[in-house]
Amino acid sequence: MEEVNRGLEAVKSDTTRAGETVHVGISLTKEALGSLAAFFQGLTKSAELIPSDEDVQKMKKGTETATNAYLEAYGILYAASATTQNGNLKHAATMAKGAISILAPADETRFAAEQSARADAVELEETIGKIRGMYTELLTLAGETFNIANFELGGVALTAASEGEQAIVEISAYQQEKIN
Amino acid sequence: MSMEALNEDLLTAKAQLERGSTAANAAHEIGEAMAHTASQLEIDAMRAGGYIPYSNPNSLIPDSQVSPSGIISTLRTAAELFGNARSGLVTTMGESDNEHIQNAGLHLYQAADILQQDGSGAIPAAERVKANIDAINEKIMALHGLIVGVNFVATRLQGRLKTSASEAKLSMESITSFQRQAGLPE
């Protein structure tokens, strides 16, 4: 009987260690949940900073408005400088053309288009759209991960620890009945 | 073309240049604010990334102390210990028909099973958490790259808008010089 008792004590000891280990896992999970919550909060807060569609559109429209206005001015100045051959008007036409080429060059070859403000505005619109989508994906993923960690991992692990405790209770009951 | 007619055209050109430079300057201000916002977003993304429970020496994001790999290995150890305890119980008691021992064996079996069970166990859940966190880490790094890109392009765009407005001003000044030389209304 003493040998049996020693064996049962060893089983209880293993079970206790197993339960403690589960609790370490639960404690690590709680820390991970805290980190995930902080991550989620930080992300939610900064998502509010993403430039609005309205701002992006205003910027694009400003670029287009300026381009069209410069184009009209350039047409007039080109004709005036050709008529008068005046140096000031030639310079005025050159400057207007320069302003256009910075915003939206007429010969929009790939290289030229990549150098323009119009191309920058389009790139910004696309990238900001991607960023907005990515924040949404990240927030969804973080929320889903939080739920898995909280309910499926933490909750289930607690049940396992409780099963271990029940096993110890049963062994102790046996010891009381048969051994002590 | 008479000088009066020419000047009418030049006044129209100046008005258009003024309109264009005003629009470019307004857009420039938005671009400047956008670049500033992108800098803040970049800082925030790095800060948020620091909270991801992740451990990877190659990550751009600072490592968190709590890694899902650590949780998985802890729970595996626990499952193994529960399994050992059950084996110990069987060895000690043989095929006991005692109700307490049978119950204890069942609880130990369930404890190990609850941790490892396919789909609904704690360890598979921890593995899913790990997979999600890997995906979050990758996304936050990609997001960081996009934000840096927005900062760069917004800065370049606002520079271009400002330069175009300056060129329009120079064009207007040259028109004014012509008007003054010719004694025309400005």
C-alpha cells in the first residue's frame, strides 16, 4: 500500500506541475491579450489620421485646375510672344510652360508622367486607398486574434487546468478511503 | 492685333496664371499636411507594431515579450505532463475498478485532450493565434512601407505644386514688365 501511495503522490505531483504549467500558459496568453488590446487601440487611434478622400480629391482637383489655367495662359502667351517677338512675353510663355510641365506634361510619355504632380496625386490616391484597406484588414485580424486567444485558448486551457484539479481531488479521495 | 486687344489677352493670361497658382498653392498646403500626417502615422504604426505579441529577430518591428510560440510550447509541456500523470496512475493502480481512480484517469485524459484536441483544443487555438500574429506582423511591415511611400510622394508633390506656383508668378511678372514697357494697364 505504501508503494501505491508513493505512486499516487508522484501522479499528484505531476498533475500539479501540469496544472501550474497550464497556468503559466494562461498567464502568457493574458499578457498577449493585453498587448493585442494595446495594438488594437493604437491602430484605431491612428486610423483616424489617415488623410480623408475629400483631401485627396481636393489635392487632385487643385492640380488639375492649376494645369488647365496654366494651359490657357500658355496658349495666349505663346501666341502673343510669336506676334510681338518680345523677350518678356517669350519668358512669360516659357515660365507658363514650365509650370505646366511640372504638373502634367503634354507629352505624357511614361518617364514624363512619372515626373509630374498629376502622377504623384494619382499615386497618393492609390496608396492612401491601400493604407485605408490595410488598416481595416489589420483591425479585423487583431479583433479575430483577440477572440481566439481569449475564448478558445485561454478559456479552454482553464478547463484543462480544472480537469487536472479534479483528478487530484479524486486521487485524494481514494487515498483517504483506502490508504490513510 | 492692336495693343489694346493684345493687353486684353495678357490680362486674361495673368488672371489664369493667378487662378492656377492659387489652386496649386492650396493643393500644396494639403500635400504638406499630408506629409506631416504620414510622419505621424509612421511613428504610430511603429508604436502599435511594438505591441504585437511576436518574436522574430528579422522583424523591423520591436519584439514583444510574449510570443505565441512560447505559449504553444508551454501548453505542449502541460499536455505531456498530464499524459505522464495518467500513465503514472495506470502503472500505479493497474486496471483499477475503483471509481475515484477511474474518474481521476478520465480527468487527466480530458485535461491532455482538451489542450491538444484537433480544431477545438487550446494548442490548435494557440497555433491559429500564432498564424494570425505572423500575418499581422507582415501586414504592419507592409503598412509601414506604404506610409513611408505616402510621405515621400506627398513631400515630392507639394514641392512640385509650390514650384509650379513660383513659375506662374515669374510668368506674371514678365507679363507685367512687358505691360510697363508698353505703357499698358496692368
